[in-house]
Amino acid sequence: MPQALKKNLQKLPRHIAIIMDGNRRWAAKHKVPRLSGHKKGIEAARAVVKAALDIGIEYLTLYAFSSENWKRSQEEVDSLMGLLRLYVSSELKKMADTGVRVKFIGRRDNMPGDIVDLLYRAEAKTATNTKLHLTLAINYGSHEEILDAVKTLAEKIEAGTLKRDEITQETLARALETFSLPDPDLVIRTGGEKRLSNFLLWQSAYSELVFLDEYWPDFNAATLMAAIQEYQARDRRYGAQV
């Protein structure tokens, strides 16, 4: 661990969220099939989970598959689903043994049944772990999440269990899938794009954003530490004046 990071352990972000972007462009750059880029992306995910454990990050959220990714070719979607199966099944025992608690956010109603079963099994097997809370956003979109939360509150009003003037920011936040997670302190996006792409829009209102040119397959522990050091150098005021 770099000395500068050791000196700032008290300023570690509690929750880091990452938009893992650039697998396909990495593959094009290296003139290999797209699937090779996605496989390298899986290796990067393993590396960042290990680094988060080593550094002492409490919460890590990875944007693995967006609700818009269904628009890709069926061949690529099938490959991504296969890699998801492989990642969760191959890493589950290791995560359970190293104190990682796994949680999934995103709609499951149109996911392959065997994957949904695997996700539930992973959540159950790691439910008592506390060292690192790993959230994988799969078939996730923030617009859909907020819409579902609004519908939930509307149903409670119709049922008479919630009054209109009882709806607050906190009430809505508790209706989101991320209700058990603190808002991300640091959001990292790889791949050179500078946007959130429908990821944790409500939760990231006051997050520090770090955009990296590196494609996701090239992301590693050193990249993560550099992003954390940039976060530590910033002055977070949450809209307040100095």
C-alpha cells in the first residue's frame, strides 16, 4: 500500500461504486473477440474485490449489466450471462470464506431462471459476512429503480398505510433497492466516458466522481488506489459554503 494512502486511512471512502466500462473497446484495441474483453473484465473484477478487502473498503458496488445491455446482440448477451454464471459460481466459496457479503440489485423477472437461483443462493450463503459488502448491479437501471420505488409508495397510499405528507427524501430512499447501503462516497467510471449512464442517480447526488481513460480490463489494485488518493485530495462540502 502506498505511503500516501497509509497516511489517509481515516479518509477512506466507505462506499465505492464502479461503472465497469470498456471491455469491448479493449478487445477491439487488442484485436481479439469481444468475449475475450469480457473475460478480462471478470479478472479485473476479481482484482478489485481483493484490493477492496486489502484496503479495508466497507462497501463496493459494481455495475455489471445494465437494463439497456439487453439491446446488444443475442450472442453477446448470452456470452455475458454465461460469464456471470461462471463468476458467481466460481467465486462464491472464496467470497464466503473471506468475509464478503454479496447482494444483487436490479430486476430479476426477465433474467434466466438458473441465474436468478444462483443469485439467491449467493446472497443466502454470504448473508452473515460483514468484512466487505459487495453489491452487483445486474439488469439494473436507476430510472427503473426510482420508478419502482414511487409505485411502492403509491401502493402504500392507496392501501392507507402511508399519507401523502409523510413522503420525504428518506421515505423514498428507503423504498430503493439500495436502502441497506450508504450512498457512494466515490463513483469511478473507466473507459473514457464521462457520464453515469443510469447508475445510482439518486444515491450519487453528492458522490465524488472520478473518470478514467483506462478500459475496465486494465483496471487493477494500483488504479483503485490512485482513484482513492484523488478522492482523498478533494474537499467534500455537500453543497455547504466554506
